[in-house]
Amino acid sequence: MRILVINGPNLNLLGKREPEKYGTLSLWDIENQLKKKFESVKFEFYQSNVEGEIVNFLQKAMDGMTDGIILNAGGYTHTSVAIRDAVAALKVPVIEVHLTNPHAREEFRHMSLMTGVCKGVIAGFGVLSYELAVRALTEKSA
């Protein structure tokens, strides 16, 4: 099983940015936890603060070299038609992930442009959100 984990803007600041909301683990820590917990999965991790770079990376996933994608588009979740369209073009399942529960936050975060083109959404469980997404992709029903 090969899974791409794509993280959007400001997720490179995890552990430093608003730890009361996002926790104290860095993105590097989350990646290492996933590798240790799911040793049979081959992960590729990518993070960018630039919308077009995320689109380019999603388009690379069309090469058939991945079995699924975990996407935390960060703030682009609510604004990026371009990322949504790139996700819609994929034939592999994409799980939308959020560390916090967007519906318990500011109203502008309640709308996700990604949800309609993703297999599922996991939100509000902190780092566990990523682990649950891996489980969703690796289960036979995914």
C-alpha cells in the first residue's frame, strides 16, 4: 500500500503555531508516528504553502504510483477550486483530514470545497485524524 500525505499552508508550523488548537507535535513528528504505526505502508509526504505546487503534486498522483491520498489542504480547504479540481481528476481515493473540527470554529471554515470530491472526511481528532485516514485507506472496504 502506497499513500501520499499532502499538507497545505502553515502546517509546516505545527508544534509552534497555536498549540492549544493544533497540539505540540510538529509535522515531522506526525510523519514519523505514521511510519512507525503503519510499517507496511509506504508513505510519501509533501507540504507546501503554495496552491499551485499542491495542484502539481496532486496531478503527479495520476501516474498510478499511489493507492490513496490523505489531504489536509489547510486554509485552501475553503478557497481553492484549483485543488478541488485536481482532486476530482484522481482515480484513487482521497481522504480529507483536519486536526481540528472546522464546524466548531469560525463560520468561514464550515464550507469545504474538497468534501464533495473526497471519499471521506476525518476531522477534530488531532493527530489521530491522520491515523484514522490511514486505516480508512488500508481497510479492504476503502
